[in-house]
Amino acid sequence: MTQHIHKFRRIDIGKDVPHWVMQCQLPGCNHYTSMVSKLSVPALVGKVSVCNSCGDRFQLDRRALRQAKPTCNACIQTPQKKELDKAAKFFEKLAKTNLG
């Protein structure tokens, strides 16, 4: 099989006792990494992965690994980013109104 960049997701493979892993969800790949706990995977910190939202490559950090499907910093919707996006749309609409 050819080398590829993994696209991870968190799943529980335990039957009676929870056993959390980060599994690659790309077709034909059966790679997984065991987790210390549901929200901790120190073995993957700093590794490159594919973002589950935009599909770009990014470096995994502790914030991304706390998500069930890790996403890059550009795809995170923080309250500040939402407000900035609203303001940008407002000013874009205002500029179109003044020009037209």
C-alpha cells in the first residue's frame, strides 16, 4: 500500500471496558493509535494529519486531539472568529451598497 497522511477519528473499540483509539478513516487503511484516555493521545501530538473539515494537512496538537474528528485551527469556529466573520460580511455588504 502506498504511503498517505492519515485522517483520524476517535472510536471506542472496547466491549465491556472502554478502550479509545484514534483510527484512520481513509479507505483501505487499518491504522490506529491507542489512547491513554478518551481525551489524551500523546503519541500523536506533532504528527501530520488531514483536517476532517477542509481536507488540508495540519499538525496535530492537544486541542485537535480532544475532538472526535480533529480539525485544523482555520476550521475552528471560536466566538471571536464568528464575530469577525459577521463583521467582515457586514462591511462587504456595506461596500457593495455604496458602490451600486
